[in-house]
Amino acid sequence: MTTVKIEVPEEVFALAGMTEGSNSGRAARLLALELFREGRVSLGRAAELAGISVEEFMEFSAHRRVPLHYTAEDLAQDRATAARLEL
């Protein structure tokens, strides 16, 4: 993967409530969150771009009041899978 270096004022991270972690990691999480919020990437892809697990990304997005885009179709698919697996 190609990387890009940018300068981000520390104040941006402070305002976002992100005081821990590397600057690169914090910036990646914020950018991945925005891509997810806009519907440009899936939950799994956003977590991958952020460099964290799906569960961690779900918590991160919930903290920032970003909905998970879980649709009625997603629920139907999950129910079908659960039935198929006899869960």
C-alpha cells in the first residue's frame, strides 16, 4: 500500500478527543470514519483502513455517533445465515 505524508495540527486530534496513539494512526481512523460515514467503504474496509478490528471500529464510530448503516436487508441476511447455521 502506498502511503501519503501530511501535516495535521495536533489541535485537530485534541478537538477530536484523540490524545493517544501515533499521529498516523489517529489520522487514519478519522479518515476511515469519514469514508464510512459517507458510505464510501464498508464497516470491514473502514476498520482495515483504520488499522483496528471491526469491533474496535464499531466502538470508535459509536463514540462519534456514526450509525452502522445496518439495513433491513442486512438483518434478513443475518437471520437467514443464523437459520442455516441453526443458531
